[in-house]
Amino acid sequence: MLESWRWFGPQDPVTLSDARQAGAHGVVTALHHIYDGRIWTPDDITERMALIHKAGMTWAVCESIPVNSAIKRRDGEWRRYLDAWKQCLANLGKAGVPVVCYNFMPVVDWTRTNLMYPTEAGGYALRFDMIDFVAYDVFVLKRRAAEESYDAPVVEAARKRLAAKSQDEILTLEKNIIAGLPGGEDSHTRETIRGHIAAFDDTSSDDMRANLIEFLQEVVPVAQETGVRLAIHPDDPPFPLFGLPRVVSTADDVQTILSAVDAPENGITLCAGSYGSRAGNDVVEMARSFADRIHFAHLRNVTKEPDGSFIESEHLAGDVNMVSLISVLRAEERRREREGRPDSVIPMRPDHGHLLIDDQKKTVNPGYSCIGRLKGLAELRGVIAAVDQLT
């Protein structure tokens, strides 16, 4: 597997030198400063590529070209945004970027309610608390018909939870949920997010799925022409938020996506933590079922709770059997090598990491501190070595 590292560009407090010292060879990055539908020009891409090469690394995956909401609804200026997306894809392919990860989540990207959840060891983890989320949705944001989205006991628990919070705690919760996280397309306020959510009122899950398929029908041919493998990222978490449709959450969703445009370039990002945070998803079995279309892997772990809450655990702890998962991925790499596939090496990155040691004193992107990911990458590297020894 190609050990890779997410880097948010020159402004990232974790440098490419840090990533190289952690043992990574591939870089997972995007032009995050150009997120508003403008085309990423060849010069923009070449400039970023030069920084990566100077650090002695390769641009393994572009994560991500933002998919504008108009494309997801297929309204307004969706055609202009889609044409720009296709041109970005083509320019990346011509520059030699082999994989593009993207997502089709409406309004909010990956969502957590607590970015500083204390662990037993003294670090801090990311956490999604369902009761806190419902409390925000129903009683703070006051989304129209929000209460109807949840069972009555959950709403009552949320009411009590919110009553126990201070105003500062409520504002922190709001910031964690909607203010925008690395990888997100927008930053929101309480006022603006209501409007963004309402814009999807007439978009059902079936509509969203159909719009995704039409999107794929247009972009996969571009990927084929320019030598890019597309890797859709799952919803995170993989269930509806704010009443919005989410259509990349289960094995059935993946099968629909891959079957709709049945081409090798149309593949997935196997995010163990995202798929693993939904009850009923067997991540190892999903890896087996879709092995030949896995173009990228996010290796992180979660510990779920019965009400839908979860904490991002250590990479080798949690509910996903990481040893079994890596065994499946390594077996697929060997199979591809025997077939002579050019993509026999699957890029992976240690997705997220606990906030540990000196990093607790630094300003870092949530989930993307250096030491926690270094620890995760080292653990995953050890698993890969052990799996290879026993194969």
C-alpha cells in the first residue's frame, strides 16, 4: 500500500517535511483555496505538484474537487459548475494525478459534535454525539419540522441535554457542527445554513441518487480519457443529517453507484471509519465485495454506541477489525499485480488521529494533527508488515 498523508497546502501547520518524517511517500491534497467552482488551471496544479516533488513525495490522490450544491440538486447554474468540475478533473489527469476522491454530501461535509473529546490516555478524539446533534438541530437551529425527524424519547433527551449546557457550550457545539471543517465546501452561520438546508427541501433521496448517477455519466468518460480513477467518499456519518438525503452510506448504495456506470474508473474510497460508524455496515465484507473498485483507503476506526453516537478510536481499536481489513486490501493488491494492473498499489492514509502530546499546545486542523497520525501510520505499517509475513 502507498502510505500517504493528507496535506492542506502551504498554510497547513503540519508540513510536507513532517509527513515525510512520519514515513509517508504519497501526498493527498487539493487546491483548497479554490473551492467556489472556479477551474483549477494547469498552472495552479503544476505549482502544487512542484511543492510536493520538492519534498521528495508524489501527489497520490486529489482530495477533493468540491461538488457544488447546484450539481447535487441539478438546478440553478449546475451546468456551469459541472463543466468546471470536469475541466478540473481533466487538468489533474493531464498533470499526472492518478486518483480523485470526492463526495456527494449535501450542505455539510464530515460532521462531529465534539472536536476535543478526552480519551482515557490523556489525548483528545473527535466524537459525534447523537443527542447533542438533535439538541442543536431541534432547539438551536430550529430547522423546520426538525422534531419530526427523530423519535420522541430522543427529542426529550436532547431537550434535557441542552438545558444543562451553558451559552458558551452551545456556541461551541454550533461551531463544531456547522462552521466548516477541513475538506468542507462552505463555512456556515446559523442563518445561512437554514437556507442551504431549505434549498434541498424538494430533493428526495431518489432525486439525489439520480443526480449522482447523471453526474457520474458525465465525469467518468473524462476520467477515462485522462487516466484518472474516481473514488467516491462515503457520507460521514453515513445517515441523514438535518433531514437531508444521503446516498453513499451502505453496501447497497455502493453497488448502485458502481453498477450505474460500470467502468473501472468509477470506484470508491473505502473509508473504514465512515462506513464503520453505521450499524449494519460490515466494513471488511464491503472491502471483499468491492475490492476491485477500491481506488483509495482511509484507515481509521470508530467505537459506536446504540443511539448512533460514536467516538473516533485508536486506529487498531474500535469496531472495525483493521487487521482483517488490511489483509483484504493486501490480497487485492497481490491479485492486481498478478493481472498486471497499473493500479496494483492502493494509496491509503491514516485518517484522522488523536490530539497528543505537544500537539495539544499547537493550532492544528481538527483530526489532522501530526503526532496522532504519525502514531496511526506506524501502527498500520506494523499491521501491513505482519500480514505480509503471514501470507
